[in-house]
Amino acid sequence: MIEITAPVLIALLVLACIVLFFGAMGVRRIQLRRTLGTFDASILTPKGRWMMAIGRYGGGHLDLLRFFSVSPVPSYVLQRRGLEMNGWRRPSEDEAMLIPPGFVIVQLTQLGEERLLAMDYRDYTGFSAWLEAGPIAGSWQI
């Protein structure tokens, strides 16, 4: 009979937790990507770092959920009202190494604060249509 020592048991438990965590991340990503209105993106955080995210459209907001997480709570929420698009551009050489290949950088302004959001060009066309189809300024929400 094989005797399992305490360090081996602890190592097996740690390994099982790691496998469960990555499995939960995979299931979460599959569930989110099956939902209509989601896309892969990256956002420039206030700390100046690019964070990979999954974008999810809401009625009046865009949720950005961390790519490498199991949390259902969005890390950033961009409200449609007051969000202005200032165009898009190709990433610089430094930025190209930090965001996925083929992404464009969308320049946004929200309440006077600049936001940079990177996404595939096809997702950009959907995002710009979503933003332009927003409610008319000054309209009432019930």
C-alpha cells in the first residue's frame, strides 16, 4: 500500500486548485463568448498598462471584463451617454507588442477623459454602430 505524506497531499491539493481555476476561466470565457454582443478587446488602464478584456454590450453601457479572471463583475464600465469616439488608429511599434495582432486602437473621450480601447477592426465597426445608435441627447429614460 502506498503511503501519502503531508507534502505530497498539499502539492496535489494545490495542483487540483490550479486546474480548477483554469477550468473555471475557460468555462467563463466560453459562456461569455456565446452571448450575443461580446468581443475581445484591450483597454489602457489609468496606470498606463494594456489589459486584455472581453467587451459586453449593455443597453446604455459597455462592460469590460478581465480576460484572465473568473469574476462576473466588469472591471470597467463605459457609459454610452457622454462617450465620444474620436476615430481610430493603428498601434505604434511599442503598442503592437502589448495588444493582440490585427487590433486597431479606438480613441474615446468620456466626460473629458481620454480612453483608449483596442479591438479587431470588425468589432470596431460594430462598436461604432452601437455608439452612434445610442439615445438622442436629452432624451428621457424611463
